[in-house]
Amino acid sequence: MIALKLAYKNLVGAGLRTLLIVFVLSLAYVLIIYMNGLYQGWDRQARIETIAWEVAEGQYWQTEYDPYDAMTLTDAHAPVPAELEASVSEGKAVPILITQATIYPEGRMMGALLKGIDTRQKLLSIPTDLLDPDSDEITAIVGTRLAKAAGLEIGDKLLIRWRDVNGTFDATDLKIAEIFKTAVPAVDQGQVWIPLSTLQEITGMSGEASLVVVDKSPGEGTSISGWEFKGHDFLFKALEEMIKSKTVGGSVFYLIILALALLAIFDTQVLSIFRRQREIGTYIAMGMTRKQVVGIFTVEGGMHAILAVVLGALYGFPLLLWTTKTGIKMPEGTDDFGMAAAEHMYPYYSLALIIGTIILVMIATTIVSYMPSRKISKMNPNDAIRGKII
């Protein structure tokens, strides 16, 4: 308690110098929490959107299927496994057939993926109920990204060409039944969705699929011949690596602010010990041990972090709360990364993030405060009282 009282009086007596250090340190608090909260929010939001629109609780891939190698699509199809037929009929699994295609909007040629999906499915948020498998003309739905790139509107006719199971090319017109908006590029960018039964018929792949989306993980030890289960650990690996790289890059900014604050505390401690030698010598002469005196100066430096928490909470809490309500508008082209990214990103500030940041900064501040204070242990009290330079 004596150390805390003395430290508080000395900090208050320093006036403007203390205020500046505390402000910079509080800025480090707020920036660390804000930047990490933004990346956590991105990761959380991307996972929610991707689960809703694309992966659900996992996917079974036909062994030849590779989403990063379009050449595999020729052979990446097989009959829906018998083990999943019951789940499909109950709406707990959704088979999707994928084939390469070429579309010709307004006479231009563009590569695309033609995807067939059950129109009755409710597992994914794709508006497949707008597809009509019994219509005289093939109906299709596309996302806003493809619609913008191809200049499509609802009701337009789109010429598309594909290759069937025998390698024969065929072409027809599709009618755009709906243009949906999603934050997940993997179901939008370069994707044309039509009824599964229609795609199976025109490609000669009756009853076949390239992947099956399921509503729950099958558990360890469950395997299906010719199919591989891909869970969230695998499907979100690219997202996690990207968020991690962005986190490392963004940390440079708040680490610079933190380093400036810690440097200011270090310099202040060195100057304080130099100017207060007589005070230190008096403490020791009055019976205080050198460890106790070192503790006073260490607490004094570490108290900057405590005051910074108070100051940071005064302006940081309403600011961070405001960002969670309004979100952060993402710049143009963010979705070109291939990752789920909405127009507005909503930061997520977990309790672990806030407490972890406070502990991290307090530990760093205490260490920086202790380093110059070690000189006190080597000080001769007689020389200190006489004001001799250490």
C-alpha cells in the first residue's frame, strides 16, 4: 500500500508528462483491441456466412474432386453413395453436381462453373426454390458478382455451352430466374446454378454428384468408399491462414504505438532515478530494503498501465461499442480475395481479447519499469544522500 500511495503521488506530481505517457499507452490498448477485434469479427462473420451458404457442417467430396483444379471436374462425379441417400431424402444432405461451362453474355465468352442443386433443399441459403425443374426452358440463378461481370438481369436469356459425360459439346439458353446477393464468393463468382435433375440429364450423369453437403459431421472412423469427408478444420484452413497473415501485418501499427509508450516509460524511469537519488538514499537510510525501494519505482512505472486502462475505457469503450453497431465498411475489391467478406465488417471483442490485452500491456510496462530500477540495488545510500551520480 505504501508503494502504491507513493507511486500515485509521484505520478500526479509529474503532471503533463504522466498524462502524455498514459494517453499513448491507452491508445495502444484501444488499437490492439480494435485491430484484433476486427480480425476476430471477420473470421466469425466469414464462418457464419460460409456455413450458411456453402459448407453447412461439412462436405463429402468425390475422390477426384479438387475445387482448385478445374481439369478434375471431368472425372469428379459419381453416384450419390447409398449411405447418404436417406439423409438426402430427409433434407439433411444436399448433393451438388459441378461441370465446366462457357457462357456467352452479349456475344462475349466467359468461363464458368455450371452447378446443379436440388431445388427442394433448405440446408443452404441459396434460393433454389426459385428454380423450376419442370419448366419448358432451363431456369438458372446467379449471384450479383457474376451478374455484374456479365451484365445480366432477371429474365435475361444466357447462352451456355457444356460438355457431357461422353465429351460431346452441347449448348442451350438459360433463363435467369433470380440474382441473389451473398458475402461468399465461392457460390457466386463465376457460378451458374440450375436444377440438379436438369444438369444430370443434359450431362448424362444420372443420379451423380461431385460433392454432398451434410448437416452434421459423421464422426471419426466413418468413411464412404470413393468419397472423402471434409470438415470445418479443412474447409476453413485457407480463411484461418489469411486472417493470421492479416493479423501479423496489422500488429505492426499497434506495436509501434506500444513501443513508443514503453520507451517513454523507460526514459522517465531512468530520469526519475537520476533526479531522485537523495530520496532513494533517504528511503534506504530509514530502513527500507533495496528490494522495497526497487518495488516502489517498479510499481510507479507499472501504474501507468493502470491509469491507461481507466483513460482508454473512457473514450475506447464507446468507440468500440459504436463499431460493433455500425460496422466497418470494407473497401472495394475485398471480396476478390476469394474469402467471405460482407460490405460491412462487424468487429467482435471477446472478453478473452480484452483481458489478454490488458495483461500483456501491464506485464510489458512492469518489465520496462523494473529494468532501470535495478540500479537502485547497487546504490550506496551515503552517496545517494549526498547526491552523487550513480
